[in-house]
Amino acid sequence: MKPPLLSIKGLTKVYPGVVANSDVSFDIGEGEVHALLGENGAGKSTLVKAIYGLIVPNEGVMEWRGVPYAPGAPSEARATGVAMVFQHFSLFDAMDVAENVALGMDNPPPIRELAAKITDVSHNYGLPLDPSRMVGDLSAGERQRVEIIRCLLQNPQLLIMDEPTSVLTPQEVEILFRTLRQLRGEGKSILYISHKLEEIRSLCENATVLRHGKVVGRADPRQESARSLAEMMVGQSLHTPSRPAAQPGKLLLEVQDLSVTSPSAFGTSLRKVSLAVRAGEVLGIGGVAGNGQDELLGALSGELRTTPESIRVAGEPVGALGPNARRALGLLCAPEERLGHAAAPDMSLTENALLTGAYRENLVRSGFIGWSKARDFAEKIILRFDVRTPGAHVAARALSGGNLQKFVIGREIMQRPSVLVVNQPTWGVDASAAAAIRQALLDLAQAGAAVVVISQDLDELMEVADNFAALNGGQLSAPRPVNGLTMDQIGLMLGGAEGGETDAAA
Amino acid sequence: MDLSSLNIVVLLASLMVAATPILMAAIGELVVEKAGVLNLGVEGMMITGAVSGFAIAVSTGNPLIGMVAAVIAGAALALIFAILTQGLMANQVASGLSLTLFGLGLSALVGQGFVGVVPPRTPKLDFGPLSDIPVLGQIFFRHDMLVYVSLLMVLAVWYFLTRTRAGRILRAVGENHHSAHALGYRVKRVRVLAILFGGGCAGLGGAYLSLVRVPQWTEGMTAGAGWIALAIVVFASWRPGRALLGAYLFGGIMVLQLNLQAAGFSIPVEYLSMSPYLVTILVLVIMSSNRARITLAAPGSLGQSFHAAG
């Protein structure tokens, strides 16, 4: 029998204090699309880094077509025929597409020849791309094309894709899958990493499931249900957040024709955004990253100022107020970036609790901090939101992503907001913590608050939101009730084609 | 006041000489910053180069050996910065500032025996008939070798950064060190090499100051030239051609104000002395008033320490 393309045997990688991979073994055949499934922190990324030569495993061997394979650097892996599309793109914003592609190759041809090749390959695989465009100006989907084309130009035998669809619209996912199937048709193998189960079921013929660095299962995803795969991944049965029907109350947050210029060179300015959220309502705002999400959160939190009338909280104009004044009125926000924006990485949880809770929780008296009160507040958050940490004195940086996210969201919820705005509340958070956060948001709405959830995860929005609106190029579509909305309609809304056209189709 | 004593040809010729040390330091720092490192120690490396170049040139009697020594001394000081910031992950701003202070002190100590000494003359290049062209010959073709070396350096750095693969890798490291690392480039190695190059350039610029432009040794003789070089890099939006422009602007105003002083221009000398700095900073502010453009041009990872994650 022909040996498999890549065979991994007993691979173990230990970091100080953490076993990232423990005795992992699996095979990838020629022309096979193999899924690597697991929650965040299950060790998927470490494993593919070993295959790509970015880290050297402590134990275990790999074989490439029966020959020992131990890459010491990515260039060796590329020479063997392994190419990788990273989850966080390894691109350079201030350089053009051709230069970015050249940087990912070991012996790139002169830029002009390369540009012609890029145009060529990108058309062959249905991924149109202009080689002279600046990467900073591209959408997330286009950026991913740069990564994929960079790989394809090296004619790889094995293509590794790390969470490729997390930033794509449903239509872009379709295009990507067409490309991947075309590649499989050409006899190339693909190692596909994801935690989106429906995708894996439609694309892959084999799956290896990782949990806490160990292989806990193998399956043919086409024979399994999404639920059974999920339970294999999590190791317990999943709890779906419940949402009792609520009667919308009075108007709490009203945004009228909000236009904000983005402070960042590669950001997206908001253009005439209008929305209204009532008490008890959850408004979900979808959209691919970089379409104005950060700017919208900044404008609502008070980091970016606007005209007073463009934002109203319970009728009160707040557009020109700073974050603390808005907090006083009950408008609280939890931004996307956990470390550095929502929390100060090197400060303790107590100090971080103080940072947004100082005024609403009366933690500061005539300029002096009430440390014991602040500690009590932090401990209450930790207890109520099941934050796994040795105590409130621990630095925010030391917490895992999911635990810190629970803390950051919990900190705002504990301050009894009348309006809460969250951006990517469960980004990079494991499934059970994500469920807990979503449940907390629903409970908050149930208790009479208006909640705005900005997220790229459409499944999440479908689960928690009453109404859905799409943010595209800094413009917000008209909100529509989630009930009865199909994925196709959402895709069109995300693409900016909402309105008459979709109404006619529906 | 006697403005007739200002000779525009002489002015332009000495402009090139006055701008050369700053241009050298700036072009070196430009490469360093393109690699994503902010080295605020330019002033310290310059003056270390000035004193070492001077000392070696005087003791060997050969200004060229002095220049080589200055390059080595500048690079040696830069190596300390490289070890601190790339090896020990120290803060770049603090390390650069202390490098400047260290360089100023060290040079004062080394230079104690050399105050008032006259260095060997650096020969002018002989361009034959070219030097005799009226006006142009006097402006462009009656300088020493290093003026032309500095211009070649601008050209070489431009070519390196925009046309070569190594230059592209260097820019990539400065633009996004995580991406560069993920693609398998040695971020730290690239940065250390860039820092050493920057140190060498600053050292050479310093030696030009003490051996050709002045020429003698006085304590603290760089008088902020290193800081101006740093400002010029930003003002030039990290482009070699514009750095040349910036350095010549500063040099030009420097020469002009010296001549105005000599001509007995009737405003206080202090105002004239501060004018080159003032004008350069003013131009810098105006040029960088468009924030979006500056953030576009600035290397994305400038000034950040790189930890390889996982």
C-alpha cells in the first residue's frame, strides 16, 4: 500500500506549565481533505505549527510519503510541499499584493513577472485579485485570497488552513469552498482546521478531534451530526442559551445619522448610521471585520465624540459626552480587544474592575480609591460569572481568553446598565464559556436593558438577537427581525445588497 | 549689515558640507526605523564616532583610517543598544536615550587630550576639468570624497529598500514583525544588522563633523545634529530621497544663518543659531499634520519589542 502523504506519530509538545500536544497521531492521505477539530486551546495551532516548521516538537516523528520529515524552519516545510494559510493573516498592510506574495516565497521571480502570475492563478481558481493594490485597503476576504494565492504559487501538495472562514461572509465561504474542492480535484491534500461543524461536514471526509492536546476521536464528519461532533469536541453535552419572548419596552438607545471619521488610516468611517434599541431587545450587528465595527463601538462608548443629538440614551443627547458621563447615564460598553482595550494586561483584576466601575459602583471617594470595595466588586464578578482565577489580585494577562472575556463582560453587566454594547463577546472563547456569556446577555435584556451585540459570528447573532442589521463599508442596513431570516438574505445584507432586491426575493 | 558679502555659490557649496553629517546619520536611522526599531541614541553614536575618528586620525595621521574607526565605534555603541533591546528586550526609547547620554559622557572622557589639536587634512577629490566649470564646478565638484559617499549611500539605501529582496524583508520585519516571523524570517537578526548599520552611519557622520566640517574636537560638538537626523527621518516619511531634502534644508539654513551672523545681521545671534532647528521642526510639523499619511508611511511595528509567541 502507498504510504500516506503525511503521517504524524506520537507528537508531543510541552510548553512551560502546559502540555499543548500529547501523543498526537493521525494520517493525511493524498487528495484528502482532513479536518482538525477542537476548541480554542485544544492544541490545533501548536500541531500545525510543528507541521509547518515553526516549532520543533519534544517527541514524536512525522513522515512525508514514508520518508522522515522534521522541518526546522518554514522554508524547509515549503520546500517539501507544505503551505499554510494563517488564521491571523501574515500580511503587511503597507505593502502591495505582489510584494506580500513575494515575501511568502523562497525564490520569488521579479515583481513584474510575479504580478502576471498572480493575476493568472487568481483567475484560474476563481479568486480575482489585483496585484498592485495595497493590502491595507483590502477586505478580510480579499486578504485571505492573498494568503491562498501565495500558497498556490508554490504548488504545494499539502495546504494547511487555520480557521479560514472565521472572517468571511457566507458568499465568500462558498467561493472558498469551490476553490478547495477544485484543489482536491487536482489531487492536493488539505488540512482544514475549524470549529465550525457544518463547514467540516460539507467539506471534509476525515476528522481528527483534539481536546486538551490529545486525540479524543476520529470520525467521518459526513456520517456525524453537528451536535455529535460538538460533543466530541467539548467532551460534555452542550447547553443552548434559552430566550423567553419579551415585550419590547421603551426606547433606550437611539442613534440618528451618526457619521464618524475613523482615527486609523486603514479604518472605516461610519456613514449615517441609524438604529434604535428598546428595553428588553437585543440588536445583533453582523459584518465582516473592518467594516466599521470598532468605530461604531468607539462612537457609542464615547471614545470618539460626535454631535450631541446623533446618540441619545433614554432621550438624553450623549454624542458629545465622554465615556464616564455616558456610564453615569447607564450606557456601558465592552470592546472587542480583551487585552489592551477592555482590560489593562498588567493590572490586577481588582484594578481592572475599578477602571470602568469606579463611578457606578462608588469605588472612588473624593479622588481616593476604596480598595476593599473595589476588591469586593471584582470578587463578585468572579463569583457570579464563574471566572476561573486564583483571585482578584491576579494580572489580567494571566487569565485565559475565555475567562478574561467572562470577567470583562461580567464587569459591565454587574453595573446594571440600561444600555450595553458589546463587540465580539465570544471571540476566541471556548464553547461552554461562550454559552455562559450569551446567556448572561439574554438575561440582561430580559431584565429590561437594551443590548447591542456586534459580532462576526452569524450563528451567535441568530442565537441571541431579536433583530439583525449588517454593517458594511461603514453603513448600517435597516434592522430586520431574526425570525424568518435565511442565511442567504443575511449574506446579501452583509454584501450591502439589502433592501428592495431581497424583499422581492423573499 | 552687509548682504553683499553673501556669495550664493559659496553658500551652496558649504551647504553640502554642512548637511553631510546629518544626512549620513539620518540615512542610517532610516534603515533602522524601517526595520521597526526606534534608536534614539543617534546623537550618542554620532559623537562617539566624532571623537574616535578624530583620535585615530590624529594618532595615525590618516583621516581615512579615522573614518573607518568612527564607523566601528558607532557600530560598537549600537551593538550595546542591540543587545539591550533585541537580546534583553529592554524598552527602546529608554535604551536609546541612555545611549545618547552615555555617548556624550564617553566622548568627553576620551576627547580630553585632543582639545585644540589640529587633525590631518582630508583631501578633496580631484575632478580635473569638472571642478573648473564656473558655478557648478564650485558647488558640486570641489568636495572631499565623503560628500559623494553620503549621496551614494542615499541612492544605495533607496535601491536596497525598494528593489532588492533583502530590502523587502527588512521592510516586512518593520511593518509587521509577527507576520514576518510566521513566514520564517529572522526578525531579530534583521534588526540587529539594521541597528549596526545605523550605528556605523551615525559614527561616520560624527567623524565627518570633527575631521572635515569643523575640523577640530570640542566637547558636545554634535550639538543636537543627531536629534535633527531623527526628526528628518520622520519628516521624510521614511523615504531616502526626502531625507536628502530634509538634511540639505537643515544644512542650508545652518550655513545661511552662520553667514548672516558673519555679515552682522542685526538680530540677536541666538535667534539665528536656533533658526535651523526651528525651521526643521516647523517643516516637520507641517509635513506630518496629515496624520493618516504619516501612519501609512510609518513602519507598523516601529518601537515595539518582538517576542516570538509559541
